[in-house]
Amino acid sequence: MPLLRSLLLASTFAVAPLSVVSASNPVLKIDPARTGAPIHPFIYGQFIEHLGRCIYGGIWAEMLEDRKFYFPVTPDYAPYKSLTDTAYPVVGASPWQIIGAPDGVRMVKENAFVGEHSPLLRAGAGLRQRDLGVVAGRGYTGYLWLRAPGAKPAAVDVTLVWGEGAGDRATVRVTAAPGDFAKQPFAFTAGASTDHAQLEVRATDADVLLGTLSLMPADNVHGLRRDTLALLKQLHGSIYRWPGGNFVSGYDWRDGIGDRDRRPPRKNPAWTGVEHNDFGTDEFIAFCREIDAEPMIAANTGFGDAHSAAQWVEYCNRDASTLAGGWRAQNGHPAPYGVRYWCVGNEMFGPWQLGFMQLSHYTIKHNLVAEAMWKVDPSLQLAAVGDLETINAKNDPEQAKSGHTWSHGMLLACADHMNVISEHFYEGRLPWTKNGRGELAAEVVKLKHTIRRKADGHRALQASLPNLSGRFIPISMDEWNYWHRDYVYGELGCVYDQADALGVAMGLHEYFRQSDVIHLAFYAQTVNVIGAIKTSRTAAEMETTGLVLSLYRAHFGSVPLKLEGDFGALDVAAALTADGRTLTVAVVNPTAAAVALPLALAGHRPAAAATRWTIAAPDEFAHNAPGRPRAVDIVAQPGIDATQPLAVPAFGVALFSIPLK
């Protein structure tokens, strides 16, 4: 589905009559000479975490759950019904069902291929995984690691099933040889589209040990889902933060390097489900290069230590003569990655965080970790954990007595061990129904108000600290978004509608206004959960919020302009392009009436026709979903006369690009 549609094709709802807002504000007066601090490109960052189906089931193309058999396969199979069924991850049951006799599969610990055990398939028995998504005519490729425990080879049938009929399946026979485990590939073409396909593996004439197996769409891009990847490229994220989030405080990065099939499966340390360790450091760097984004890695300061953080830097940035650099070279990447941006921990102010400790102890740990990381690579740009509001009165009496928030304490004790200080925030949504839209105005301003509060709070706090000597440490808004429903593992996550899109656009406008103090911002998350992209088993789609991010990143200028005036419910931002030749104006209209905003340029006039992009919907509840026709989209209209009032649709975002004389 194309990101931009022509104006003639896009409008499927009635256009509200224009209301010229000149009664309260005669014109939008813009003086291109009144510039603010340049908008840092890293304001357009994204955050991905090993949470729910962000990585596995979203970005990564692997179709099989628990492919390394973290959970033992037993006769007590609980059907894994759908993406919203939480039985498997919550109760810790395997998604694999035994085929044949109940005792036909036994878990063997001795010389396990990966993890704690490997399944032994008795002759005539096997395993099945249900509820796989396939599309008719598409290819699927995979492999198994097999070993015959006896003296003779053993035959194994691998079958893809896409229906109930005898002909609704395809089988490939492979051979397990005695001795060491060996990799056996297979490939299929699906004969029908279904979300309930099955993969079966059956030992035919002799016992077989199964090490691990994999199944991916044949069109995957280095293990990444092609459909998700296409949308990620349209999202235009400038920098990606990984691997967490709460996840990182229990993550050992060394689990995620080396032969992907031999990496140990673990229980996700912060969330539910299995961490397969298929997407580790090397995959993250390849991912960032594929989408042309800068990597930012968060080091573990929860259960982690200074040595491990420094060694991770060495793995990424030092040459092959070092220990960890040598590991990277052995893993097929001889040249250093040059990862410059790092987070020193994540949300260590919260008692929910693995390794949480009182502030006065954590400042010591932060400095130790930062020093160790800089010793390996002095060029690193380090983000310290901050929070402008948190005082842990219950868990940290010493902090409560001092009255210092977490950010305050970090700036006092660690200012010379950081380059930026992080802040996080999420906003819920006020309840309303389609019969009562009175809360929309309060909803759409929540993000921008919090951004402004964080920026103003740091201005006041840092100006009051003598140890900074006038220095201002910029803010990295490591996580920001709406989060207005509980997330359950297996679900795709929050559905974002047009109201959320309007609020995200206003949030971006506020970042532009605070460009002197906020240098980085990471929209959280990216795929599924609370992401800008949602996927099903076989489709991917951009949320309304993702459309907003994509539009501004592609077309809004980089030199913000200072505006004055009261625009009522509208939120207006303007910026010049870096060369100063084009003015961009963005207007968010959260009202039910289309508006026209007159424009007056000081000392300039349009040099040519303008282009207008809009993201509009018939009401604030419109949203997109994977596999369905797009309900909300970006619409481009060239040939706009910018000497006439700028037209903005109801419940809409409009961005204008105006060449200047």
C-alpha cells in the first residue's frame, strides 16, 4: 500500500466546509529571520525493545515459537489458539505438540544442541506447531539441525500443512546422519492463505535428535520481515535505541553473539515469554544499516557491571587485536562498528527495574560504568538515567531526606560522567465514547505539555546547580508516547487512532520549540506493543501515529521559527530548510471544522507553488490495521497557492512546503 496517495484517490469521507480563523487571529505572521536553535536530527529517533512482538513476531522474520525448546515438550499440550492467547508464555507450556504416541518425544539433557535439552523423536513420532500464517503462492524456507543417535542414518519428514484436505500439504524428506548434528534445509510454497498452518516434523524409520529448527518467509531480508522493513524505511527514524528498556537490566549481551542457532534461549528477564537471542548485537547493527539509522545501545547497569559494559563497547568499537573485537571478527565482522551513542542503564530510579538501588549508590555505579566505557572508547556519547519527578520516599529514605529528584541527584554527582541526561514519559488517554467527544481537546495536548514541563524543569534545575558552572546538559527523551491500555503478551498492542496522531504531531511541534535543550527523542515503541507499526502474521501496516512521524521526518524543515499569536485549538509550527530556501508550516487541527489560516511573510513571498500534505480522517476514532484497506493515509497535493489562506482539514494535520523568494 503506497504511503502517499494522490488527492483524487484519497478522500473517502465528506470534506467539512472551511472556517477562516481570521476572526480571532487575522494572519499567521512568520518572520524567517526569527530562528531558533536547529532541530537535532536525533529528535526523530525510535526505540525497539525485546518486549512482546516488537522484535520477534514484528521485526524478525522467524515464524516458529520456542524454536530452541526452552520449554520441555510434554504430552500436556495446551493449544496456542491465536496471537491473543496468552497460555503458552504465561504458564510456561511449550507451543510444540507431540505427534503419535504420548511418549514418542523425550527431552534429552546429555550433549544438548543448545540450551538445557534437545527433543529425541522416536520412530513414528514427531512434533507439530500450529497457527502459522502463510500466504498462497509465497515461498517459505527453513532448516533443522538433526542427529541420528544410532549407527545408521534416519529419515525425517518435514511437512507444511495449510488445510484440512489430503492435498493441502507438502512434505520434504531429509536425512539425519550419525555423529554430530548437521543442518538440513527445506523449502515450501504455500497452497493457500491461512493463519492456521502447521509445521510437522516426524521421524519415520528410526529415532532422531532434533537440535533446533527455523522457518521464515523466503523473501526475508537477512532475517528481517520484508513487509515490516518496507514500513520502517518509510518511517525515516534517524537513530534507534536498543535493546531496552527494562529488558536490558537483565540482559547479557554475550548471549546474543556467535552462531545464532547455538545462542542460548532464556526467559525474558523483564517481561513474559522466551528470549531466543536470535536478534543480538550483530543483527541490530545490520538492521540499522539496512534502514540507514544510527545505532544507540543501552548498557546493563541493573544486574550488569562495568566490566561487561566496557567489553560490549570493545566488541562494537575496537579492532580484532582486542579480546572482544576478536570475537566480533570471528563472527564475520572484522571492521569495528563504531557505535558512538550509548545509554548508561535504563530507568534505574524505579523499583520495578532489575538491580534497582538507592540514588546515592547508583551514582557511584554510573560513574564506574561510564569511566570503564570511556576507557575503551573516549569518543562515546553517554546518556545518563534521569527522571525529573521521581523521589523514592518509600524505597530510598536518604533520597527523600535530601529532597532531590533522580535527575537532580545525577546532575550533582555524575555531571562530568555524561553527555546528555535522559527523561522518559508516557501519557494515558482520558475516557470518552463516540457519543461524547468533549475530552478530545484535553487528549491531544498531553504530550506537548509534558515535553514543555520536562524542558522548563531542566532549565530551572540546571541553572540552579553551581557545579555545572553555566553548562547545560541536553535532554535525551529516551521514551515518549501515549500508552492508554494494558499490554498482554501475544497481543499486537495499543491501537492508535486519529486523536493519537494529532497529539503526536503536537508533541513534535513542542520538540521543535524546545530544540535548544532537547537534542534526542525516541518514539516508543516501533513495532507492535505501543509501536508506530503493527503486524499480523502475514501483513504489516502503519499506525496513524507512524504516518505523522513519517511525514514530518521527510518534509519538515530543520531551522525552527519563533511564532507569536493565539491560534485557539490549533497548534502551529514553522521551520526553514537547512538552505533557507523553503519554508515549511505545519498545522494540527483537532476540531470538527476545516479551517483556513491566512499567512503573512515578513520580507519574503512565495517563489513558486507550494505542496501540501495532509493526514485527515472523518473523526478522531479512525485507525489503520494490518491486512485491511488503509483508513487514514498521507495525501500529497502539489500546486497550492500559498498567497491564499492555508487550508487544514477537520481532525487533521497539514504540512506545507513553500519555496521562498
